[in-house]
Amino acid sequence: MSRYKKFVALLFVIVALLLSTERVAVAQSEPKSSVSVSGTTVTFPPMSREFVDHFFDSLRAKSGFSPPPLEVSQAVDANTSGMWAGTETSIETDLQEVVLRFKPTDKARLERATDSKSARPLLAEYFDLTLRVTPRSLTIIHPFAEGKAMRLGVTAEYNPQKPSPARTEFFAGFRDAGMYFSVPAMSSSDVQRAWGVLVCPREMVIAPPKRDTPSRIEFHPSPYEVAEVKMTWTGRMQASLSAGSKKERIALDLALSSQMPKSREYRDEVSTISPLVPLAYQPLAPFDFFHMPRDGALREGILTTVEMQNAAGYLRRQFFSHVGYVQRIDEPSPVSVIIRANRVVRDEGVCYVVASQRSVWSTYDRKDPPS
């Protein structure tokens, strides 16, 4: 091969490498979203293993819970991000209440129907466990808890200055509806970003003493499982651009997961000088129960997209996600349970991670200025 042909071939290789490097750089700067939107419906990814690990680690260490964000913003230079100084967005979404409807498992129904001599109590057709979380408190209401105070609701207060201590507590329950709860250390500001509660239904058994071994407390798998879930949401959004002399544009878009009631309004857009756009989630139907998926991975929530375009045509899209999760966990619990100074020596059965997370990320573009 002549020197000229070798030079041309080498030149092609260098150009190809440069183009490949450029494509990689673009791919790295423009994050690929795992959130899927089709019209006014959003599909969120299941709770990630990383999320579960962070939650379990926080329970084991009795430390704060700070899971990784759902998405990451596009990497841009300081000038591109800085031109949006002075804009204002107010996104107030709230998962007010999560209700877990427990029903007997098919196995438990069969066992107790065929064992007429058993002294075990009759199972309830169902019962509803209610979790209410605000920036200042978490309240758990268990209607079959033994003890009037627990049936009315047990509340953990959150301090805005420092995290409240982690806690694990067992609720003995009528009709074998006992369960324990574990929450990590959280402050009111932590709760605004993410919170989580480990819910483990259990049948408590006092094992008789054996030789030199005293009686001991054991947890066996519960005869109940989460069959249905209800989540109650609210949402109000507003965005504005700082005062200027030229026409600018703001658009607000609302997307809901498939199980949530549809909204009266999903979008508003304004092109004017100093635009301001409000939008609210206005459910067209009451919130109701929906079935727990077979794979035990439920996620519902709201995605708000705020699109701003300035007079020069520069465009920023901000995404505000708020997701509620109920995730069945078929693995050993990360916490130990102590009842009246006695450590539970055996703990078997599934648990559920009930959690909520807010995430914010941005992408950037440029189009023709607003007309």
C-alpha cells in the first residue's frame, strides 16, 4: 500500500474516532430517561435495587434515608443554566395517604377451612392499614391492633432541625393481624424529599421451652397479604418568568400514572411578556382501591413538566416527579424486633416497603423564539 493510501486510511480512522467520541459525549450530556410519557399518562420505573439497598442500610445503621434521584439533569455549561436565574416554579404535590388493604392468602384460607379442630382465630375478610405522612409527622392506624391507642393511630413527630430517631415497633393484632413497622431516622426536610416505612405482617408465636432453652418469641408468616392499595394525591403548580420587554413562553403539562383518577385540566400555556401559568390536579373521580400487581411492585404518581422559552429561543424543560411505591420484599428483614425486652429469635415472612420520593431534573434546547 502506498504512503498516500496509508495516510488516507489513517485519516478516516481518526475522523471516525472523533465522531464516535462526539457521539459518546452527547450521550453522556443528554440523560436517557427511564420515565415514559404517553399523552397524559406517565409510567414510572419500579423501585430500584439501589433504592431498596439505601433504605435497608438506613434501617440497619439507624441513619438518615437519602435515596438516589429518579433522574439526573442534562450536563450544560454555566452560561446555559445561568440564563434561567430569576425564574420561579412552585410545584406542590402531596401523597396524603396510603391505605394497604390486607386480605387472607389463599393458603391461609384453605388451612383454616380444613382444620376444624384448630384453636386459631377466624380470619378477617380484610382490614385496612392507613399511613398518613406530612412534613411533620407519620401516623399509622391499624384497626385490628390490640390496644385502643394503636387502633386510633400511633404518630411519630418529625423535627425540622434534626432527624427523629429510627424506630421499630410491633403491633399485636386481633385475628392474627399482627405486624411490625420500621422507619429510618428522618427530619421534616428529609420527608419532603423521600420517606419510607417497612411494613411486615407477622403471626406471633410463643415457642415453648426446650431443655435448658427458655420460651422464646417467634414471628411466622402472616395469613394476610396486601391485596389492594389506595393512594390519595393533591397537586398545585405555578411557574413564572421574570419581568422583561419581549415575549416569552411558559407551558405546564401534567401527566398521571394509569391508576389515578383523570384530571379536569392537563395543560396550560402562555406566550406574553412576563408570563405566569397556574395549573392544578383536579380529579374527576374519587380515589379508590386498585389491585396489587402480581409481581408485588406498585408505583403511582405525578409528573409535572415546566417548559420555559426566553426571547432568544433558549428552552429549558424541568421535570418534577413524585412517586408513591409499595414493593413486596421476599428476603430477610434488615431489622431486629424487641418485644418487652425480649428479642424475637425467628422472623419469617414477606415485608412491604411503602415509600415516596420527589425528584427534579432538567433538559435544555433551542428553538425559534416565541411568536
